[in-house]
Amino acid sequence: MKGISYSRYGGPEVLEYGEVRDPKVGPDQVLVKVCAAAVNPVDWKCREGYLDGVLDAVFPVIPGWDVSGVVVQPGAAVTEFSVGDEVIGYVREDFLSRGTFAEYVAAPVRTLARKPRNLSYEEAAGLPLAGLTAYQVLMKVLEVKRGETVLVHAAAGGVGSIAVQLAHHVGARVIGTAGEHNHDFVRSLGADPVTYGGGLAERVRGLAPEGVDAAFDTIGGDTMKTSANLLAPEGRLASIADPDVVSYGGRYCFVRPDVEDLRRLSELAEQGVVSVHVSETFPLERTADAQRLNQEGRTRGKIVVTVDWETEPEEEASD
């Protein structure tokens, strides 16, 4: 099959497009025909070796953890899915090797849920990692409730935009940091936008004089420290970007595959509560360009890689 792989750590130039090994389908896996795979910052961080201390790389590595596609072969023990089912997944294993930037991926059923029917494959591919991150931080760590005020950083980004929608849905007031060019977008998601940079604390205090009940940091460093100083008494802080958050009484969070959480996100998408904004798509062979763009930052929503098939997946699966 065709796919993207790298045989050593490095920049985007180490990514190669060509023939890669066909995946073996284990008893608890399904073979998914990939229609789209979203790009996440963790993809290039893994590629550059930043996660080498926690994840072994079995070279050559096929990168990518997000996927939307169609089941073409269930494993021997699988009863949850059948041929032709449309699925989404956060296909993360405990090592780097068998990712989603390829024509097919063998995905453990513990990483999959049914694709929201109202989302395109491109939109659906952007939901798993970013959506699970936002959901697990807001609902399980920060435990955001109706009537609270929540500060969400990078509110126009992949994780931030979904976090804003989820917090708004539960009835919280949301303040979202974003560049001025994204203020209308952030406002449309249900947040009061504030600009990054100097004077951020004063701008947030202008909207929430008593402080915020919860802060969701996606940037780290000084932004995380500022968030800690903006908390109301008994306020909660969580970061997905800076482990030092624990020094400020907060929680460091790393998203994990969770079938029930992913199913809930799919339901919320079908109810119109959560949408995924796709800023740009790239064909599979241009995955390096997609990662370069993601690495530059400032992306609104998600960047997605697509696999073009001469036959639509649904038609092929039913033949």
C-alpha cells in the first residue's frame, strides 16, 4: 500500500511517500480504509524525537494517530464493527510504528467509534484527538459546570475550538484567547474573544473581575503562569502543553484513547453541538507540507490529509 514513513528522526524532509508494509489485522483490530487523517502537533513532535523518552519508535514509522474511514476487515474477535461501517479513531498505541498516514491502518477496536453521519470524512478526521483532549480536560479534569467562567487558550485552534463549544454547551461562560483575525470565529463558537500578548491578564480581568473558575492552557510557559494568576478562589487549572503546571497547583493532561468518550463526541457532533473547522486539506503524498504548516502554528481548526480513491469507500465495501 501507499503511505508516509520516516526511518530516522528529523524535520519534514525525513518523510517519504511510497510503498509501505501492509498492516496485519490482529484479533482485536479492524482494517480501516483511510479516507482522511488529521494532522496534530504531536505528529511532528514524534517525528523530531521529542517523545523518544516515553514512546519507542520502531522504524520505519508510519506517522499519524487520527483517522476517519471505512472498515474493510474485522479481526477474528471483533463483534463491534462490520465491513462497510464508517469509523473515526484516535489510533494511538504504546509505540510509534503503525500510524494513519497511509491507505490502510489496522486499528484496535478500543480506539474506534462510529463516524458522525453529518460530518464529512475530512471533518470527522479532525474530531478524535482534539475532541478527546478537549472533552477529557473540560469534563473529567476541570469538571466545568453551568454558570462557571472558563478561560480557553488558542480558542481558534483544533483543541481550543472544540473546548469552547463543549464549555458553552454545558452552560459555562467562555473567554477565549485568539489573534484578532480569529475573533469573529471564536465568537461564533460561543466565547468572548481576547487578544494574545502583553496585557492579557488585564483584558481577561476586564471580562471576569473576580477571576475565572477554570483555565485550559494549550500553550504553556508564560501563558500558563498568567492563567494561574487569573484563577478565582478554588479555581482549577489544567495544561496539555506544560508539565510545570503542577508547580502552580494544576494538572498536566495527556489525552488517552477512550471508546465511551469518543462515542459521546460522535453523538455531540450529530446533535450539532460540536463542529470541526477544516482550514486546509492536503493529499497523502503532501503530508510533509501539511506538517510544515501545522508546525508554523496559528492554524484555525484542523489541517487534514486525504486519501483519494477511484471508488468511494462505501461502494467498494459493499461490493
